[in-house]
Amino acid sequence: MKNFDQIPSPVLVTDGAGIIQSANRSLLKLSGCAAGSLVSKSMNVLFPVASRIFLQTHIWPMLLREDQVQEIRLQIVTGTGVKTPVFVNCQKTGQAGQESYTWIFFVTMERSRFEQDLLEARQRADALSAESARSERFIRTVADSLPSLIGYWDQNLICRFANAEYIKWFGKQPAEILGTHIKELLGETLFNRNIAYMQGALGGEIQEFEREIKMSGGETGYTLANYIPDRDASGEVKGFFALVTNISKLREANAAIRFSASVFDATSEGIMVTDVNSIIVSVNQAFTRLTGFSAEQAIGKNASLLNSTRHGREFFEQMYQELNLNGKWKGDVWSKRENESVFLARLSISAIWNDADEVTQYVGVFDDITKQWDRDQLVEHMAFHDGLTGLPNRLLLMERLGQLMAMASRERRQFALLFLDLDGFKSVNDLFGHDMGDHVLKTVAGRFLVLLRNSDTICRLGGDEFVILLDQPDSRHSIAVIAARLIATVNEPISDGDKSITVGTSIGIAIFQNDGKSADELLKLSDDAMYAAKKSGKNTFVFSDGNLFQSEY
């Protein structure tokens, strides 16, 4: 009623039963009622008894016959309780498929001014007519601006109204649609498919259905149609409104959603979606396959459900710090399955933002790379370890030796290099075969591991040569004691089935002096000392101090 508020005369809009739908400011002022207080009440509350009787016995029957009344004199009760004479004009109107009645009251305070009042009433009626025309243009403008197709079809299926989108969809001029039968517009095939819905609407039932329709450009469109019956005051269906929505883009979006959902479920990587508080809201089938947690077990739980004990708090704090800063994180995480077993996951987390640049969700995609990690560890182990004994090889020895030398350049540190070569090993291979030789090498390696500390490094260079790196030995004497124990443990008999053999070892020892020698030079010093030990009678050890070899056994 915003437009009616501009009319100086009191205006009232009711339904066919006289229930007030709206009232303008002038009527509210005349009746002394607050805004909105009249809505949904009977218009009888505005009139004294005599006028109410006249309204029911004369005016309403006249409206049902003629759709309008003019210049009917009644009385209206004002806010002060005074019965004031008014002239009443009423016009039957229709809005949104329902009948309504617009009442205009022209107040007269003196009977002698009846003609003047009547003239003013007619002037106001003309103003109302102009306002109605503006309202009709407004309704047309609103209908034409809507993206849906809006049309009205009477009982004979003749088009009485069609908005711009309706006309555009079928590629016709307004004159080609208005006043034409719906069959001419839809074509016989589509008309026959829709006739049951039209008959249902004319029978008083709201209809809703989807249709695939060829558009004027030849492309296929998908629509959602609603046929809404239009009833008059007596309840008789006079026609129906056709509200048709183009859902082609919605169908495409739904297809895209279904495709995304199929990809979500079909992908081999596990996918986990959480809210901003790390609460799991969705998982795919691969998630269940990889973790053992079903969707029911996971959804609603915190993502920490998968955390293993192999990472400390600092690891996850750094993860979330990077995620908050960059919106993504990628790395390898040791995770826990439902059965408590642990697996290594290659995980990628990405943040999802809304239109306001606010993070609403996180999507984690992961795969189980435990087998790959095991293979990598094996390859790395093989690269740095001897295949027969499992001991570090020359490559790992030189790396650790370089590390110790670098540490010694920054702090006071001492270490010794013991070069061992087995005595009598060649005859073992010659007399008993290489299998026995391999057994001897593995047995000797095991004895070395038992004898030495975890901080020491024992490696096999190849053949029957071993090198032991002693970190931070107490003294030259303690090195000699260790060398003597090594010789003693090698001398113990080695059995294999019914065979028992004995081998010895010669040891060369070089002590790191932090005198600028390289790792290779230090290794050569110990090697030279080992050959000096062999020349001195085998099964002994020799220290190397520059070019001087001294037997200590």
C-alpha cells in the first residue's frame, strides 16, 4: 500500500470476505487505528451497526454482480467515536491469483455540500484510476524483470498475460502470444504431454513438473513448471498462472556436483574434509580403505583421530602455522589406522574460502606411502651398508668420519681409526669354500657389534677388511685394550655344523691429531699401520704416528 499512501482519501483493500489486507495512512488517521492493527480484521470494525447491515445486504451483493459500486453513502466511526458520513466507491481487483476489493472513502461533513463532495469523490476516483494504471505498469515491470516465465491462461487455454521472459523464450512477438491458444505456442507434441497438468490446474489442483523444451534458438532447455489455479470470489477456477523456471544451469550444476561426487568416491587417494575447527564433515571410500575408519566412525570427530605418537606437538604447530599463513600444507605424516597400526601418509591440505575471503573448510588428500618409504629405506640402507654383513660400507664410513673431523675443528674431540684385516681368511675360502668364508665374515661382524659401543662405527670395506671408528676414546691405552679384545674375539673358534675353524686379525691404528689431514689420509695411515702389524707377525696391532710404527702387542 506504499503507493496508496500518497492518495489523500482513505483507501482500504480487502479480500472477498471483507477481511482487511491493507489500509493507507488517510484511513488509519480517520479511524484512529495504528499501522498494521487493522490487517486480518473484518472491515465491519470500521462501521456502526446500520452501515454494517447495509454493507452486507446491498453493497456486497452488488459487487458480486457488477464488480464495482459507486457513490454509496455510509457512516464510518472515527477515532474519537464520531459517526462520520462517507461516500464509498469499490472496485473488484485481482492480485497474485486472488480476488481483492479496493475501497475508497470520500468524507463529507455537511449534507448541503453533497455535490461538492461528489465532485471531489470523482476527482479522487480519477486519481485512483491513474494510480491503478501506474500500479499495473509497476506489476508489469516487476514481472518483466523476473528471470522466470510468467503467463496467465483462462479456462479456454487462451493466453491473457505473458511477461518478457515468456515471450523471449519462444522467440515471438507479444501479439503472437496474447490471445492465442496454448497449443499454438507449445506445439501439438508438447501440448499433449502437458494437457493433463493444465486440466489438473483448471480442476483446482496446483501442478508441478519438469520439462525438456526446445528453445527458439534450437538449443535444449530444461524447465520447472508450476500451474497455479486462479479462483474468483465464489471459488470458481477462472484460469491458471503458469510459472516456468529455466533450470538448465541448475541441471548443469547438479550434473557437475554428481560428477564431483563420483570423482570424490572413485579416487584412489583418501579425502577428508573438515571445518575450521578440524572436525571431520566428509570422507570418501578411499579414506575408509586406507585408515579402516568408516564414515560413521570419522564424521563428527576431530582430525586428530588419525594422529600417531611419532610426531610431537611442535610438528603439528608448524603444520597449522604454515596452513594459516599460506592456505596449504604438504608433507609426510605418520598416521594411525583404526586397528592402531601406523602408516606413512603423503598428505596435502588446502583451505577453502567463501566469497568473504573467510576460511570455511579444509580438504586433506593423502595416500599410503609406507611401502614406498620401506623401499627407499632399503635402497638407502643398501647404498650405505654391506650386503653380506649389514655393516656400514666405505661410503657411510667416510661420511661419518668427515662429520667427526668437522666437529673436531669446532671443539676438542678425539677419535681413532682401526683398520682390521683377517689373518688366514684366504685359506678358509680355499679349503672350505666361499659359503664358509661368508659365514666367518658374518660371525666376526656380529662379535664386533657386541664388543663395541653404540657411538662407535664398525664397517666392512670389502673382502676380509674391516674398519672401526672409535669416538672419544679415553686414552691411547684404552684404544690398545680395545684392539687386544678385538683380536681375542676374532681368535675364538668359528663353527658351522661339524666344521670348526680359527682365524686371526692384524690391526693398524691411526689417532686423529687435528693436524689438517683429510679422511682419506687418515684411513691410509691406519691401512699402512695394519700392513706393519702383518709384517710384525700377524694377530697383533700397531699404532701409526706419522711414519713411525710401534708394535704394542
